[in-house]
Amino acid sequence: LERVGRGVRPTAAGRLLAEHAEVISQDLAAAEAALADLREGHTGRVVVRYFASAGAALVAPALVGLRRAHPRVRIDLRLADPAAPLHEVEQGRADLALAVGPDPRPYEGVRLIHLHDDPYDVVLPTH
């Protein structure tokens, strides 16, 4: 501070410091808001591994609901081998995976949830 008449005012260095303090304060508030959004599930990224035939039947309808509920969450979709996408989740490279059929191998830290049974038909000629 420097004296001016009966008062004081900031020096050039003080004004510069005040400007930077304001920017830092705004950045800190923005970071705190972003962290709160992330903690509450409003933002973030979900990595999904799926097999091609599940895309239309399972993934597309689920995405509609997820986007509606959490519009700021990024979704990373990637095709996976339908026989073995679970290791992606086990190794932390995916948040969830759609798999076909039971997998007898136990996976560390992975929970399997049965979604539904696919109906299968055999088509044969009539002769």
C-alpha cells in the first residue's frame, strides 16, 4: 500500500496481486463445483464394452435413459469380443461390459447380473 493524501491505495504490485487472486478464486470455485458434480454423478465418463448384436437391443435404449438422466456424463462405447469382455472390467479398462452366456471363471472385483435369456429358433427346410 502507498499513502495518498489522508488514505492509502494499492501499489502496482498490490493491484497485480489482487487481479491474480481474483482469477485464482474464480478457478478454485469452478474446480470445487466440477468436483461436486463428479461426486454426485452429474459429470464423468462411463466406459462400456458391448458386442455388436447388443448395440440395438440393449445399449441404444439404455443410452437414451442415461443421457436424459445425466446429460453431462461422457459415454465411451467400444465393441468387444462377445466371448470375453469381462477382463476389461476386471482390469479397470471398462466400467461395465455386456457378455454372452455364463462364464465359469471367477473375476476379481466383478459382479455378474443376468439381464435376460435370448430366444433361439432353428430354421429348417420343409422337405
